[in-house]
Amino acid sequence: MSLVSTAVRATHTVTNAAWFGGALFGAVGLNPAAREPDTERERVEVSGTGWERWGPVQGAAIALHLLSGLAITADNRNRVVAHRPTTAATVAKAVVTSAAVASTAAAYVYGERLGRAAGEDGHPRDPRAADDARGKLRWLQWTTPALTGAMLVLEAHLGEQQRGAAGLLDERW
């Protein structure tokens, strides 16, 4: 395995970890903390500020993850085409990755809508739009970490397919 291949694979794993970790932190930490201020406007500002700061990092992680994934697939194209289990896992990972990109983009869109709908003094400018966006975000905040976590599992599965002889963890005790 070359140094370039190792760097590309490491980039792929680390960027997925950043995407997963950021999304999970948002669901577990930032979004619940943003519910604590007294007014709707303050709640939206706290959440919005956090996501605006994380957004460029997450965007870069997603872009690098996709590019490194394409490089890995191109590097392993013969195995991806010839080995059925690898083909199936690669297709599954592409589908899950596409869904994660879609859920991340949807969360961004609904977050922007919530920000625009939030008014001053806790009174939304457009209560129906705010409620709709909040409802969508309630489940989207968990969709992205679930999907990016599944991507990590599929990556581990693909790595296991490349292993040689059984290791210590494969032996019966």
C-alpha cells in the first residue's frame, strides 16, 4: 500500500468521523442547549451561530469525503467490479452516502427556513413556516448521524474484506 493510498484512506475515514461527530454533537449537545434561552429568537440565534461556525468545517469534510471515496473506488475498481461482496458493499455505501448528503442538505435548508421565520421578541414572523421547519429538523437531526454512522460500519466491512488470514479476534476462545 502506497503512502498516497494510505493518505487518501485516512482522509476518507477522518472526514466521515468529522461529519458523524459534528452531526451527533448537534443532535445531542447544540440543539438541546439552544432550547434553553427564553425567546424563540434567542434560541434560533444560539443554534444558528453554532451551525454557522461548524458549517464550513462540515462542508469541507463532506467534499473531501466524497473526493477520497471516488479515489478509493477508482483505485479498487477491479475488485469492486469482480468481487460480488465488494460490489454490494460499495453500492450500499454509495446509497447511504447519498442519503447522508441529502439529509445534511435538507437540515441546512430547514435550518435556514427556521432562521428566516424566527421573529423578534419570541414571536415568529411566520409561525407556520417555523413550526414546519422545526418539525422537519426534529427528525433530520438524527438522520444524518445515523447515516454517517452506517457509513463507518460499511467502511469497516469493506476493510474486513481486504484482510488476509483470520486474526486474534476471529479465533474461538
